[in-house]
Amino acid sequence: MKNIYFLASLISLLILVSCTSVNVYSDYDKETDFSEFKTYAFYKKGIDKVEISDLDKKRILRAIEKELKLKGLVPSENPDLLVNIFTKSREKIDVYNNNYYGWYPWYYGYGYGYGYGPGYGPGYGFGYTNVTSSTEGTLFIDLIDARKKELSWQGIGVGLLSYHKNIEKKEARINEFVNHIMTQYPPMPKE
């Protein structure tokens, strides 16, 4: 019985830990020489269309700006790269079913048996079903070659969103998303 509770606790812990991560994907134009890009600017027309609060937009843009500066890029009125963002979210429903129907009725105190002594034979027990809902968010960061007006690189981060009353925690989650995405830039071609 202790093993069942230990296993259930371990699975719950793994699920909780995995919920804090951000899955990251990126794609890029193989013909692009990313070492040529030294300056950037935000693509205002595209960013204005993003349907999130202006405060969250500012948080995302500040996080991107910080990451680009760490990579040696500087803001410019005549940029090499235009930075655009796009977001989407969806409700995610998880169902965990832990029903136990076994041959050990004495675990639960219910069941039936034959003869004298402890019961044996078929038994049935009680389990539980746990249903949780969460919001999964996706952040797209597009880096557009300003001269060619073509998408050169796109980074995508997918993870659970948490709606915190605590602004510092919310900002930390946004920074985590952006940081994980920007680790993919510049792309390292596989040889």
C-alpha cells in the first residue's frame, strides 16, 4: 500500500516539475548568415496586433531586448533585424484516473471471501479520478531580415501559464519563456 502512495506521489511531483518547463522549437533559413545581423528594432505593426495586455507586451519586449543585448545586438533606427511576436493560448484538460480493482479486498476493508479467516477471492476497491485544467501558452518570436523583408528565424516556446497576483512571479515566467526561446538563437547548423 505504501508503494502505491509513493508511486502516486512521485508521479504527481514529476507532473508538477514538468509543468514549470518551457518546450522550445526553432526554425531558420539555412541560406542566412546570422553573423551579419548587428542591429534590431521591434516591428510595431505586428506587435500592436498581439491580443495580450500592453503590460505583458512590455514585459515580453523587455525580456527579448535583454536577450538580444546579451547576444551583442543593439537597437537601431535602421535595423538589420525586425523583431515581431505572436502569442496564442489554449485550455488544457488533464484527467488522471487511479481506480484500483484488484484481488486484495482487505486493503480497503471491503470485499467478500469464503470460509474462516481473512477474506480471499475477488474484491473491489476505491480509486479516484483527478481532473485539472490549465492554460497552455505559446510565444512566437520572429526575426525578420529588414533588407529582404523575409523571415530569417523563428523561435517558439510552449508551456503552462500561471496567472499570478504577484507581478514578480509573472515577470519571471515571461523571462523564462523568452530566455529558453532565445537560447536557440543564433542557430548552430548541424554538420
